[in-house]
Amino acid sequence: MQSEARPEARRPIRQLDAAAANRIAAGEVVERPASAIKELVENALDAGARRIAVAYADGGKTLIRVSDDGHGIPAEELPLALSRHATSKIDGTDLTNIRSFGFRGEALPSLGAVGRLTVTSRAAGAAEAASISVRGEEQGATRPAALAKGTVVELAGLFTATPARLKFLRSDRAEAQAIGEILRRLAMAAPGVGFTLSDVTDQGSPREILRLDPEPGELFDGLPARLRAILGPDFAENALAVEAEREGIALGGFAALPTFSRGAAVAQHLFVNGRPVRDKLLLGALRAAYSDVLARDRHPAAALFLTCEPEAVDVNVHPAKAEVRFRDPGLVRGLVIGALKQMLAGAGHRGSTTTGAGMLGAFRPESGEYAKAYSPPAAAPRNYAYAYSPPPRPSARALGFAEEMQAPSARVEPEPEEEAPESHPLGAARAQFHETYVIAQTPDGIVIVDQHAAHERLVYERLKAARQGARVPGQMLLIPEVVELDAGQEAAVLEAREALDGLGLVVEPFGRGALCLRETPAILGEVDGGALLRDVADALIEGAGDGLGQRIDAVLSRMSCHGSIRAGRRMTAAEMNALLREMEATPLSGQCNHGRPTWVELRLADIERLFGRRG
């Protein structure tokens, strides 16, 4: 028989000792080695350092060392620096005016509570350096040390004082990756500061993993070079500058084209007054700005810097200061979304450069049966006559085709009177193949356009533009169409009936499980009304948790698919060129409604390399 739980006897309230308090504080601030390094690097930045060196061993579990050339700590202040809530960054009278990374005065005493901590520092103008150590509750005396400038903080045996915490750490490799990630984020916010990251091997010699030299100029002068070094040349080539200001809040940085999206939100770097954050409001605004050009399972890439007066943001809502709270969140959200949408609209028909590079990789001729059959013969000995006869041509079956090969579905319609390719960025149409893709010639290469994806975006943008007016023009069906729907679809459409009417889609109830479709948007032309209405219903159901504006955009996106040129339709040369010209004049036409590219470009120089005509 199970006994009933009995309440514990009341215990008296008592003050925790300093060691317990420090360990509790350490649990909030220091979750893993990367957290400790973040605190120490932020201290170095606050000290005005121009070069910061980070070293670790065993993923930071056995050793963490952060060295800087900042202004240092005077010898007489070292003992105070290791006590809780002691800091030079604020005086405590105004906690809304925070202009530094750290200000709680918890980092050093918290680290000393969970490991063996040594701080060596030489203040500017001091005759010599000084060092002090702490081991849990025992703080040593200040003693002379050798150091030319700045501060060196060394933490050995992280969590040795709290061994249970060690069980929650991941592998050395995973912890090292987390350290590298946090250092790169901090380095983005300080392009004028040089950073090095080293892994100390078992032999004690450091192996340099990362080196970032200081970039000249102010933040946004050196930012492009720093982002290229950290995020790679692909991001730099496919990112657009973002710059906006509203009511004292400024936004700057770079955001990538939708076609450069990622499968996870790993390339989103957000900063508030130079502080790296993972703020839900900012992440949501970034997602909302791209919602019109990305599928739900794709994520934009960006490095955005928000700057405002310290009083406009509270950085003290999270122990590790990873989240912030804005005084006017609506203003911040509107600024981010508006600036990013303006940037995307200004991109026009531009697509990412990586699509062309991936296409070139697929063209490599080194593999396959055909390449093997036509491999060049071995070189003949120099002193012998050599007569070459080519190998027999491989059969169609050997190449993966049926024995009776079908003629390729491609058409060429030259028009001598058309404009030269130099007149337009997307060139002049030269052919259509498989009734799906248009080939256009540009001054320095070719462009291949997915006709359905491109026209889908164009129709979508026309619908959005028409929605800005009083109503999207509709066309009345000569014979109204009765469309059967399930209960969920019917309810979703009837709930949004008034909004759909404004989009040129007019429906009426027609008994249980059916609706009568009377009008469709005129922009779409002749469409399958039943398929259109079912797609609209699905879009409304999928976006049930979104605002009305987002749901309507999703409906317009579904509509545009029904009104666009289908794959498999033959186009005349005039239609192909008209499509290219409208793409050049339409915002966001470089990607379809789901973020996929609508066109790719192959440079003539790259094509020549494929054929060995260029080195």
C-alpha cells in the first residue's frame, strides 16, 4: 500500500553563502564553454580591445583562455573584479542607459565558482602586470606577473566544482563548434577588431582554426569584408544592402536573395546595438518580410544590425542577454519588414549566382557511358606510325534511351527584326525546349527561363497590385459552377467570403458541402473554377494561424498558379520576348512564389571552360 506524501517540516529562512550564490549565478550565465567565452570576449570588447585571441582545449572543458590588448585592470582592483556585482560599466543609478556588453558584474565570479580561474592584467600606464587566482571559495593574493598589455583570463577545469554539470555537456567537437559560432557572431558586430581562435592540442601547442584581421573604417565600412570572411563569398555575392531609419531607430546590414535561402534558420544573424541576439520579434519580422517569396520550409539568410538609443530597448530581460524587449515593438517590427520588402522589391528580376554554378556542375562531361565510349585513345609511341579509327558509336540503349530515339522537343524561331540581346538584361529569346523552358541570348552568355514559374510570379504581382485598388476586377461566368468541398474547406471559404469577393472570386452557398462559383479574377483568364476554389480553400486552412493579410497573400499565390503559362505550352518568339521584358520590369521576378529561381544564367566564359576552349 502506497503511503501518502507528507509535507516537510517548515525550515527557517536563511541567507545562502557566497559559494552557493556564485554557483547559482554561474548556472544562469555559463551554460557551456561557449557561454564562458562569450562573457569574456564581451568584457574584452568593452575594454576597448583591438585584438582578441581565444584558445581552448577539449572543447573548452579543460581550458579556456581569452587574451586582449584592452585597457586592462589596475592591480588594486583585481580582488574587487572577482566579487559579485562589481563592475566599472555602470554606477547603478540608471539601468536603462546600458552602453556596454556586460554590466551585471557576474561573469568573473561566476566562472571562478565553477572552475579554476586566473586573471592577469596590466592597466594602461602601469609599471607592471598583476595576477590573481580563485578556486571556488578560496581567492588568492594579488601577485606581480609578466604581461605587456591588456588582460588574459584563463579558466581551467570548467565545472570541476559542479561535476554534475559536466554530464550535460556535449562532445568535444560539438562544444568546439559552439565556440566557433559564438566567436563569429561577436566578430560580425566588431569588424574593426581582429580575432583568432585556436585549439590547444595534447602537446600544448595551439592549432589556429580562425583568423580575422581587423577591417579598416567604421562598422558599415568594414562590415562587407568581415561578412565575406565569415559567411563566405556566396553570401556576399547574393546579399543586398539594407538601410532604413524611423523615429530614431536605424537598421543596416545585408540580406540575401530569396533564391539563396537555407533549409534551416542557421544563417540569420541579428544584432541590437552591437549585441548578438536571438530575439523572437526580430526573427518573426525577418520571416514575415520573406513570407511572400519563400516556401514555409525555407529560411532567409541575413546579417542585420539594429541601432537605437539604450532607453528604447531593455537588454536585461535574459541572464545571458540573448533576448531583448523594445519599448515600441510595433515600430521595430514595421521598420524591419518594410526595409526588407523594399530591398527585395529593388532586386527586380535578379536571382542568386549559386543556381548557375550548380547547373554548371551538372554539365561536367567526365562521367557516363557516352564519355567512356568516346575517351581519347592512348598516345602512340613517337617512333611508330599510328592510324586512328574512332570507336563505334554506342547504341541508344547504352545511353539510356529506347532503341527508337525520339526527336528532341525544341524549337528555334529566329526573328531578324528583333532587338539585339544587348538591349535587355535578360537578353533576346532564341528557342523553347520541352515546351517548358525558354533560352535567351545575353551579351555574355545565355539565360534559361522556367516559363511557368516566371509567369506565376508575374501574375501574382499583378494580383497584388490590383488588390491595392478598390477591388480586383472579376469576370462573371456564363454558367455558374457548383463546386463540392469538404466541411473544412467550405467553412474556410465562407468565413473569408467578403475578402475573396474583393479579390474577384465571388461564391455563394449552394447546399451542404457545395458552393456556387459565380466570378473569377479577370487577370487569370480562363481557369478551372473547381480546382481554383479548392486550392484557395486549402491556402486559407494552412494559414489559419496567420493574420488576414498573410492569408490573402497565400490565396493570391494559389490563384496566380492557375492563371500562369503552363509547362507544356508552346510559345511564339513574340510571347517569349514579352515574358522576358515583363520579368525585367517586375519586382521579385527572379524567384517564383515559393522561392525557387525563375531563371538561371550561364556565362559564356564558363561554357567555354566546359568545352576546353578557355583555361
